[in-house]
Amino acid sequence: MELEFEIISKITSRETIAVGNSIRELPRLRKLYGHGRWRKIKGIAKVKLSDNTIHTVDIHWYEAHGIGKKQFKI
């Protein structure tokens, strides 16, 4: 089940947790968004959930130069 949410603050404490071939989803990312130097990154942000509650969460996403941030997950 995927939660619907909106990021309502700046993402802080950014940390790269995987780069390139160490990303399990790399073939899928390349197929969907194109080739790039993909990184899996995590950080902390405030989000507003679909039930209008606000929470501070650990957030993960994929990012590549020239492609941008994709597939945010909490």
C-alpha cells in the first residue's frame, strides 16, 4: 500500500545510501527515466498525509543529475 503525501518542509539531513550498481532498482529506473548517475538518498522532512495529519518522517528517493528526484517513499 502506497501512502499519498505532500512534502511541506525542506528536506534535511540528506544522506546518500546507495550509488550506481548497488541500487537494486537500477534497471527499472533506467527504463523509466533514462540513464544517469543514479543515487538513492534519504533525509528527514515534514509531510502532510491524505488524512491532513502532519508528521516528521524519514523519506527516501532516487536522484540523477539532469533527471531530478523521483519516487519519494516514506
